[in-house]
Amino acid sequence: MSSNYKMEFSSEAKKYLKKLDKPTVQRIIIALENLLIDPFNNANTKKMKGYEGEFYRLRVGDYRVIYEIIDDRLLIFIVKVGSRGDVYK
């Protein structure tokens, strides 16, 4: 099953990923690639409350990925990547 969704990263998310070790980055990238298949139905994903728009968080071990789904552009925009304790600040 293929998806028409594309993925873009914020500069903050790119910067954080560059700081991580390679195995962790690979785990996060694999999880993000799975989002492209179906960005709405993933066991490690929850819709975030209190935000305007379609914001979700993806859990990858001790890390969280905050992303927005922009349906009219078929885009998954990675807003922020961080450790569980820091990503929500």
C-alpha cells in the first residue's frame, strides 16, 4: 500500500536529529516512514489536545515526534523531535 503523503521537517527537528546517535535516528526514521503509509492509524500515535490543527505525537522509545497533518497538501510536517520530558515545552 502506497501513500501520497510527503514529509517535511522543521529546522528545529532537523537540528535535533543531527545530535542523536545513528541507531536512534534510524529507529525514528523507520517509525516516520510507517506514518507515510497511514498517518492516522498507528499504535504509537495520539492526537494532541489543545492545539489548532491536526497535531499528533508519535512515540519512539523515550523520544517523541510532534507532527502536523496538512490534508489539503497531503503533507506530514515534523514540527519537533525530542526526549519525552523536553518535547512538550
